[in-house]
Amino acid sequence: MDVLRRRDPRGYYVLTARREALELLRMFDVIVEDAGSFLLVRVRSRSLAQKVCELLLRKGLLSTHA
């Protein structure tokens, strides 16, 4: 998956999600930051990041923001 190709300087995989995904993200051990019109989702584990990414894609909640 292209979105999981790179990590931020602190070692987290960073996904962008639509604001509607907030309740869904609460069931995962992730860090969620409000970025205005979308959410930044920071995940340390690649396997967890992949699960979250796939779920967000299925639900149509993965954002296209940089």
C-alpha cells in the first residue's frame, strides 16, 4: 500500500481520515489528531496501520489529503 510506504520522523505511519471516522477509530490503539477538515491517524505498528487503512478504505473514510 502506498500510504504505508513512509513514516514520519517519530516512526509513526500517518493516515488521513475523514472526520466521520472518529468513532470507528476509537476501537483501535491509534493516536488521532484533529487537522481541521480531516483527521490525522498515527500508528506505530505497520500491521495495525494496514488494518486501519483497509477498514477506512472499505468504509470510504480514507481521506485524500496529503
